Amino acid sequence: MQRFRFPVGRLPDEALLSGLATGDPELAVTFIRRFQHTVFGVAIAVLGDPQLAEDISQQTFERAWRHAQIYDSRRGSVTTWLTTIAHNLAIDAVRSRRPEPVAPEDLDALLDVVTDTPEERALADEASSNLRAAVAQLPREQGRALVMAGVYGMTAQQIADLEQIPLGTAKTRIRTAMGKLRTTLTSPKRGDHA
């Protein structure tokens, strides 16, 4: 007797997440296989360290298993929920390590990489696509400040020191970039029905 009407690999993401929560081994393995590259892509994009990215990926799936019952499909897809968990864990790992300064000339290359790497394409869900597009539209100095603060966890003072600008200017760049992102990301899109 077959358990499912169609192959497990074709089950919707929500069904696989439910299977993970209940401890069904077949559904759990299918869930992990479906999302392992995406989760690892998020972790490696933030961390740049494959071994640490593997650890963060494992922690992501453990957290998804423990908190599967609180997933709410009204707030986003399973992919968005899972990549958010991975991103938050990776950011926590970055913040717990001693910050390593990035040379200003290297940051421009990093900003380019953020929008055009295989790891970033692994994040091609609706939220990350919109965010990448919005960051790419920011003026360069605001984008740099935002990435240094949001991705690298740098303080405004560290950004000011690195960019050799006044502290107030660094804070203004971050605040202005965040305001522009908020406006861009919360504006209704064509075809949206509000």
C-alpha cells in the first residue's frame, strides 16, 4: 500500500514542513533536500566561510523542525520563512565574531557580488529579489553604509571611521537608505490588488 497519491518530491512545501514537524523521516529528508542548496546559499552569501555556512544550515533545519508549528503561510512562503531563519542565524554568527574591516576599495566589488553571484541567485524568492533590486537602486554611498551595517553588523562609528566621514553622515546614510528601502518595498506593485 502506497502512503501518498503522488511522489513525495511533488508535495507542496507546506506539506513537507508539516512532515518535518511530525518527525516523518521520508518527508523530513525530502524537505531538507528541497531547501538545502537555498539555505546553504544564504549562509555562504552572508558568511563567506563554507564550514560555518554548513553549521548555520544545520542549525536552520533544526530551528525549522522545532518551530514548524508557528509557520504562518499568510506572512510568506516556506522558502521565505526558511531563508529568513538562515539569514538571521548567519548574521548572529557574523556579529559574534570579531569584525574584520573591509577595505573601501573591496566593498564596491562586494556590492556588485551581492547582486550577481550563484549564491545570491539561490535566494531568488520574492522577498530577496525585491530587496536586492531596491538596494541596487540606492546611491552608492548609501548602499555601502547599509550593507556594512546590515550585512557586516558594523556600527555607525565603525562605518564613519572606515569611510573617513563624520559620524552624523554615516548615520544619515544608513537612515536615508533604510527609509528609501522601506518606501520602495512597501509601495504597491503594478498588478497588486490592495
